[in-house]
Amino acid sequence: MKTKQQKKEAIESGVKGMEKSETLVLADFTGVPTAELNAFRKTLRTMGAAFTVVKKRLFKLMLKEQGIEFDPTSLAGQLGVVFSPKDLVETAGATYQFSKGKEGFKILGGFALKEKKFLEGADVVRYGALPPREVLLGQLVGMLAVPLRKFLFVLNEKAKRSQ
């Protein structure tokens, strides 16, 4: 059991984490082995993010300090929070990749802290399932190039026939 001073320090630490973060991803990690969570933490550290286990009541107080009204006690399971300076898509992507194949790990939701907007777990999963930005740009270039190739092919065939 934490003392009042420890709880106060936990809240202050969480508020500092939120001030440095652009997004939060909330997850239930019930049943996930500690070794796997440590590997997840290591992956997040490479992108400047951190995964922290937080009591729901303390998390509610952290959010209140940031001017966000949200009751995390309605969420099922134990609460783990990913504090990330990256955008929601990148943070959700890393969390989603970890959650694939992990039976006890569930994405419960997320926050876009600048907009003070809560996103449901299903929305965060959809963001996480998106391919990386570079892949999407490559797909866009490919889609734009196909009609040009076909047009050039038609012009080339016309030129061959007129000779």
C-alpha cells in the first residue's frame, strides 16, 4: 500500500509525463508476463515513449490536473499507460504490434492530449493497424504511376502503328 506522499509523487510524475507527451494509449495488461512487458518498454524507449502501470484513481487525478474530465474506473482490468511524445498513429502502431498475439493485452483507449480528446479502444486499434507513413506514401505513388504507365503504353503503341 502506498503512502500519501508516494501517491502525491506518482501523480506529479504522471503529470510531468503528460506534459512531455502528445498522446496516451491505455491498455489492460492482465496476464502478460513481466518479461514481455519489459521488452515492450524497451521498444517504446527507442521512440521516446514509456509504459507505466497506474492506479485508476491516481490516473483520474492526473487527468484532472491537465483539465481532462475522464473516469478510468469504467475501464476493465489493470491500467497501463503509454506516455508518448509521438503522434497517435505511431504510438498506437507500436502498441498494436505488441498486442498482436498477446492474449492478456488489450488496448482500452487513448488520448490526444493537445485536443484533450479520448478515443475508444477500437479506434486506437484501427490507427495502430495502419501501415507506416513510408508504406502509405509508396502505395500512393504506385497508384499515381499506374495510369501514367498505361497512358504511355497507349501512346507508344499508337506511335508504332503510325510508322
